[in-house]
Amino acid sequence: MPLLETLHIYCSDLEILRDAHYSNSSMNHFHQTSKQIAEMINRYIAPISCKQLPMLIVPSANEVMVGKEEHWQGKLTYVPTGHGLSKGVN
């Protein structure tokens, strides 16, 4: 696995919603997709052989997550930093 320090994850919209820039269906889909990605990242548990995780930035969900070792299992997971993107993380 490559040694990445930071990974930015950008969501896309459905092809049928590409022209609907400000419609409810387009924004709703984009919001739901961003939320699901953030939830999946929060549930991720790295394989035991993994020694580090890159910082993940999901701009559309305003989430910044870092890898942290769970002491009771010794495995790496992602935890939100609580800072979001307002602290200038790029």
C-alpha cells in the first residue's frame, strides 16, 4: 500500500442530475452521498498489518478524519477531528 499522508475524497452527482445545479434532487443526492461516505469511513477498520492511515478530507461533508489506534483491539480506525474544514485544512 502506498504511503499517503492526505487523501481528499470528492463526491460526484448522478449523470441524470448534472444539469440540475441547484435543484432539490441534485443537492439531496449530493448531500446523501457525502453523508454515506463519511459514515463508511467512520466504520472502517484497517487490517492488523496496517501501520498508519492517511488523513482523509471529505470537503462536501465538511469532515476531516485521522487514523487512530483502538487500544482495546490494537487496530487502526478513523476518527473525526472535530475541526471540519473551517480550520484551513487543504
